[in-house]
Amino acid sequence: MNGPGRALIIAGLILLAAGLLVSFAPKLPTWLGRLPGDISFKRGNFSFYFPLATCLLLSAILSFIIWLFRK
């Protein structure tokens, strides 16, 4: 299976995963976006939030899952 067929299957799986994530987002643990390494800044009318530790954790988990499937 090479070429556009494989790319469409992978794109479909990514869209399916994104759809499931959006559907079940309210049921995710509340600590997931509030880890100690997440950056939060508030001053007056301005607020900035970047979930750095959460991104690193999810990246590590996804990398491990992909590594398991490739073996």
C-alpha cells in the first residue's frame, strides 16, 4: 500500500483521533492542562497561557506509542 492511499488512511486516522479528543475533552483529567511546568501570565486585561509541560508529556507518550507500533 503506497502512495495516496496510505496517506489518506493516515490522514483519516488522525482526523478520527482529533474528533475523539474533541468529543471526550470534557472528561479528560483536570490536571492535564495545569502541570507545574505550564506557563501562565496574567496582568490586567491580558492573560497568556502556554502548556509547556503538558505538551512535553503528551509528546513523550505519543512518541512511545508510535515506537511500540513500529517495533
